[in-house]
Amino acid sequence: MKHRMRRFKQLLTEEEVKEILATHTGGVLSLVDADGQPYGVPLSFVYDGGRILYFHSAVAGHKVEAVRAHPQGSFCIIAKDEIKPEAFTTHFRSVIAQGRLVIVEDAGEILRGLRLLGEKYAPGIDSTDEISRSLSHVLVLKMEIEDMTGKQAIELVKPG
């Protein structure tokens, strides 16, 4: 169920949301595990520029079990977090993407996700050998984004 943001003046534009997804390097993936318990895990990610986030993972573990049990998830990126103690507030900017997580099975898409991750985290370095060495023990997850929103502190909203 999609919720309307109550403080809509603080809503980031789609372009601002995409820019944060493209440039930031970490966030928290929130899932519900097989026992129905909440599970949040900090992860590196890459945004494909459209409606997909890619993550890499070990082939087994709590995160993978949670995705298999409940594939819906939420990914939160904190792009700005500047404490303003004198005003008892925080100047923040954040993005939340929600969608279905899928364990990528297609070999071509696995390579695409790993290449995108390599380009983002090791720009200018050929990742071909590293990808080849890791294929037997790495899993690629993708989030098919169904909704993404960004919000910022009212103090950061441009007048107009």
C-alpha cells in the first residue's frame, strides 16, 4: 500500500532521488525474515538508472533466507545528516526505495549486476578477473523498485 507523504513540501523530485541513488554508496535493506522478525542489513548497492537496484551477497545466510521467505523489502539511503543542536533539529536528506527482491538466476544479468557494482566501487579498474573468481561464491540480488521517494528537512526546501 502506497502512502502519501504528509509533508509533501519536503518531497524530493524524481531527478533528485535518482541522483542520490546513483551517487551514494550505502544504505540499509530492511526485510522480514522467515520467523516474521524484522531484519535490517547495511549494504553497498548500485542503481541501474531505471527501476533496479543490485546488491551482491554470499550464497547463503540470514539475508538470503529472508529474501526467500518474504521478497518485499525497503532500502533506505541517508544522503545528508547534519545535526543542528542549537535548533534541536537535523538537516537531512534521504531516499527510500521499496520493491520486490529477486535472486538473479540469469547468467547475463548476474554479470551485468556485478559489472555495474565493479564500475561504481572500482572505477577505471577492469573487474573481469575478480568477477570470474567470485562467480562460484557470490549471489546477485536485485530490487525491482515499485516505489521510491525522497524527503528533506524543511530547512533545505528551496523557497519558491
